[in-house]
Amino acid sequence: MRLTKSPLLKTTLGALALLCTAATAQAQDVTIRVHHFMSQKAPLHGKVLVPFAARIAEASDGRIKIELFDSMSLGGRPGDLYDQAADGAVEAVLTLPGYTSGRFNQAEVFELPFMMSDHVATSKAFYDLVESDLQDGEFEETKILAAWVHGPGVIHSKDPIAKLEDLAGQEMRGPTRLVTDLLGELGATPVGMPLPKIPENISKGVISGTVVPWEVTPSIRLSELVGNHTELSGDRSLYTAIFVLAMNWDIYEEMPDDLRAILDAETGKSLSVIAATEQGAGDAFGRSLAKDNNIITLDQAEVDRWVEASQPVYERWIERAEGLGFDGAAAIETAKGLIEANN
């Protein structure tokens, strides 16, 4: 027997329809998983990503949820991160482009030795270059939400490094292609290695030291593993490394307009500056933990020797750029100009 809908049933069905509509609207809300290689103790996790997630949740009334996955907990290796975002395996990643060696050749101009004098100004410059050139170029596979560099790279070693000659024979870990090239040019034996592998390889004697900024050292207890740290005097930095917070393009573009506007407002150059600033603050804390170790500061005359010794790295980079179809010398001048403009 066919049932006829009573007024009460019609009312109930109408209410259910409204609930279904509300559920459909709720289904448009966004969860962004951010995958990265650092531990929860790293400043970029606790001081940058955690507050960022809280700001996004508040600004969107909870409609955007950012879930953080540290220490490669979703699987893969650090070098896989960028492709995880590009392919949509996760919604977003925080990574070092240098972990995919030879892929982001124009972006790595900021990693050239002694290029950086101020990491916040250099971070602004890097984001400017992403916005003007690289987003539609090398980074076209993802939406770059932020781009920045860390503070001055420091040498941390078992043996003291007080002059250029002291690097001879030292097995030194470098984070990126350009840094390992630099270490080799300065006389060390360079070893490419992701950050999480440093403690184990120092303990086993595979490497005798590493180059990282001070802010990284607490998360890997580095000042307990080595007793010597070498800094540069003046406004030169031995090196820096570039970071990006990269999001899958499809997921970004499929966000409701109002939520995408909220994400845009909390990212970009402002988030890039926050990340750089917090890493700088972490440098001071990391250095304080090594106060009982031997901290060496190279004087200007010695720094000048290192700068001169690094010139072949520039020459090879410019030559390589030519083979890749862009003007390396012009790219260096552009980067310097952007840094100066943001100082």
C-alpha cells in the first residue's frame, strides 16, 4: 500500500532536508594537513606552525582546520615532501627545496655562500622573487604560502675550526647542493644528509661536524654531541637555506572563496617574516645552550679568506645556470637588489 505524506511527515522531511543542506555546507570546510621533517621541538613547528594553525582556526571560526604532522610521520623521506604536496598526497608541506637537488635552480641563488647579511631582509627578498617569478616558474606545481630563509649558518664540529686550513679532512654534513659544494671548496669532505640523520652519524663517527643555524641545535641536542662552534664576524653569513610552505594547487583552488581569502591573509610575505623572525629568536636560545662549549668567531681577515676561497662556487653556479637557460650573473644581481630593497 502506498503511504501518503502527512503534514507532520512533510515537516519532518523538510527539517531533514535542511540538516542535509547544512551537512553539505559543512562538507565544504577544509582540513589542511601540513607534513614536515622536523621534530615538535623545532621552532618552526612550535613557534610558527602551531600559532599559524591557531590563527587560521580563529579567523575561520573553525572552518579551516590545520593538522600538523612532524618528523615525516606520514611517511616518505624529506626529499619526497615537495612532491607529496604537488601530487596531493597531503594538502601542504614545509620543506627545504634543496632536499630535491638540482630542481629549484633559480631559487637557490639565495643559498650562495656569503650572499645573506640579514635573514629577515633575505626572507622578504626570497618571497618577492617567488611572487614575481618563481610561483609561475620553478614552483608552478604548488601554491607557495610562504618562503623564507633561516639565520646564519654555523659550523659545529668535534675539532675546533679556527682557520680555513682546519677544515681539511673534516667530514662535514651539508643540507643542500650548494652548501656541500661550498664545503668541498673550503677543503672539507662534504656529506649530504637530512637534518634528522645528524645525531646518529656524528655519534657513529660518520661525520665530524655539520653546518646548521643555532636554532636547530636544541632539537637534535647538537651541543652535547660536539664541543666546538665556529661563527663569522661582521655582517656576512657562511650560508643560509631556503624554506617553503607549499600547498597542493587543486585543494587551494577548490577552497570556498571566503576561506581562501582567510588563508591568503594569514600567509604570504607576513608569514614568511614571522617564520624568519622566529628562527632568528631560536638562534639566540640555541647559542645559549652551548655557552660552556668552545665558540670561535672568525675575524674579518679570516672571513675574507673564506669569501675568496668560495668564488669557484659562484663561477660554477653561473656556468650551470647558463646550461639551464637562465642568466646566473643577472639572477645574483637581482637577488642582491631585492635584499637591499628589503633592508
